[in-house]
Amino acid sequence: MGLGLEGGGAFLYPASRMVLQRFNASVLGPLERPALAWMAAHMPARVVPDHLTLLGIFGALLAGAGYVLSRQSLAWLALASAGLLINWVGDSVDGTLARYRKIERPRYGFFVDHSSDLFGNVVVFLSLGVSPCAHFSIACLGLIAFLMCFVFTLIGAQVRSTMRITYLGFGPTEIRALLLLGNLMVLFNGVVSIRLPLWPFDLFGPLSTYDLGILILALAGALLVLIMAIRESRVLALEDPPRTSR
């Protein structure tokens, strides 16, 4: 978060000092990028990227608290939604601000950014599983799919010097937007559950709209990572053939 992955540009990979190019085909990118640039340009001088990083972590904790408290009343989903918005601002603007002011700290930013994202997403997914909106097991499947993409992105950074931020147009911003949409649906309509007599959906009993969304995205993400890993391994096998003994 100290450098940020969502605001554009290239940076140095801390371990090997390679310049990393970002792959970000975000569906919401055309709306997000101008908003981030405007916020960075109008940020008070006393606010530095680390302040925004802490704001992002605070937002994740606030979202987690809202989801847990929604067990008592669904009205607490408003707090979870506010936390998601705060998390987006902190997580997205910190790197943009660093680049706008030309105060990037590549190694530090890379480390803090990924550490903060990892912590924040674990908090949000697990707290969502505790809420009445989704089964805990399904929320954990969503977290596992996120971690698969997260690790695959870091592997790609080492092998290809490319940071993949989005998969099929979905990245952190799109996930937050879907969570916000889900919160609004539950606030206005309550938790709506249906039963699908199809595998693997029938394994969990009645499913909420949250459950369905998480399952579909998790299965699609895991399958995509598997396909991309197989394809990349075949390409690398040709590019990096075994050494012949002399």
C-alpha cells in the first residue's frame, strides 16, 4: 500500500530489482483512475502515503466489525459498507499519491502494500463468513480463491516481471463494488436464500445471493489460475529448456 498497485506505472521488484509492469484490465478502471488522480492532486500536503495505508487498514477493520455486528442487526451492514469505501480510498490512493509527488519507495512500498492487502482481505472475508450474509465455509472458499490469485500474481512477478492486478477484468476494486452491492441488496431486501439442486451448490443447502456470488467467482478464479498455470508452464518449458550435460 505504501506504493500501491492500483494507480498505474511500473516499479522495482524488491528481491531482484527488476522493473515490474502492471497488467490491470479493470472493468471499473476508466472510472477509478481519474478519481484517484483527482484525490492525489487535492490531498493536503500533511497527508503522506503511509497515512493512507493506515486508513486502508482501518477501513478493513471497520468493514469486518460491521459484518460481525450484522449478526445482531442487518443495519450494521451500513458500517461495513462505509469501511469498504474507506478501505478503497486508503488502499488505492496511497500509491497514486506517492507517484504524484515522486516520493516512491519501491521496496518498502511493495512489502507494505502486499502485507496490508493480505491482512485486510483476510479480515473482510472471515468477518463476512461470520455475518448472516454468507456461510462461513463459502466465505473461506472465497478467501482461498483470492489467495490463489494473490500468490499466482507474485509468481508471475518473479517469472515474467509482470504484476497481474485483475483476472477477467476483476480486481480489488470490483470485489469491493460487489460487496457494496450485496450489502445494499441485503439492507433493502434482507437475506434472500434459494436452494439449487446442482453440484456443488447443493452441498451447502440454501444459499444466499452472497453465497452464490462468492461461489461463482471463487470457482471461476480457481479454474482460471489453473488454466493459466498450465499454459505458462508449457511456454516456460520451451523458453527455459533443460541444460544438457557435457
